[in-house]
Amino acid sequence: MDDQFRIRLPERFDFSYHKTFYGHTYDALNQNTSQEVIVDFSEVDYLDSSALGMLVMLQKKCAEQNKKVVIENASGVPSEILQVANMGKIVEIR
């Protein structure tokens, strides 16, 4: 049993990815063995405000099920955007 569920994001994490992201969110919430949802930013070069909203929604839904959201591998401009948006206050950033 794996206690993590990993969501790998595309190069552009924006509104065009919302349907896919909500599908991943549904899968993460229904994976009963996982206690952490890892959001892998290793490929992300661009994100917009809707991406931040999707992350907040993911965190709220996971908190309802006592699951933790962790952002991993953010670098460059995406990392700076996450810092400016204070995302580290609601999710763990590694």
C-alpha cells in the first residue's frame, strides 16, 4: 500500500488543465490508502491564478479527509509565484 498519491502537472498549469486536474483530485480523494497528495511541479514552466485556485480547492477537499497536500519540485518562476501567493501557509512546499 502506498500512502502517497502523485499528481504530475504539465508544462502549462492553467485553466485549460482544470478538467484533468479535477479528475486527478477525484482520484486522490478516492484513493483510501493515500494520506499525502503530492503535486509534482517538475515540468511546470507557467501557472496562472486559476492554477492557484485549483491548488486551494485541492487542499480544502483533502483537509476534509485528513489528507495532506505537498508541492514538490517547484523551481524558477512557478516557485516564485507560489511564494508570493503564500501557498506555503496552506500546503507544504518541498
